[in-house]
Amino acid sequence: MTDLVRINSDNGVGLPVTLADGSRYIIPAVVLITPTGALPAADASGNTSTELDTNGNIVPTYKGHFYTYDDSGNLSTDTVSDAGNTWVKTYTYTPSGPASDSGWVKQ
């Protein structure tokens, strides 16, 4: 059996759902879990990632970052690695300033 929970994407608070017996329930808070059901790993300060990659997987943004810059000194890429996995976020610019980023893309 699979249970689905609808959440408000603005604040992560559960929205009312109707259960199989017809009763209504609101989940008071949402906790992100990995596809294996484990909570995201935390660093020494207890920080965990809340960012997702372009495939909806948790990105360990609390890990160390590697940055590259273009000739103008603008941030070009932000890279995070953990346990053999690597994610890259690429930034683009217009003459007037930042234009967009790619989101976290698993390599």
C-alpha cells in the first residue's frame, strides 16, 4: 500500500487529506527522507540538505563546495560531492547581471 501526503510547497505544512475510512487528517509537519527511507545525513552541526536536484533527489548541500568563476569573476559553477555522487549547478549571466541557474544536476 502506498500513502500519499499533499503538502503546501510554500511552508511544508501538510494539507488536509481524506483517509480510506473517510476521515480527514492534516499532517502537522513533513520530514524529507531519502529513497531508501533514511533521513538525510547531517554534518557535525546537525545541518541537513533541503535542496533537491532536477530529478527530485536530495542534494547534500551541507557538504563542501567547489566553485569555478568566469573571466569577469562571476560564479560559473557550484559543485557538491558525496559518497561518489556529484551534483553541479551552472549559472548564466546577461550584461545586466545574473540570468538563471540550472538547478542541481546529478553528474
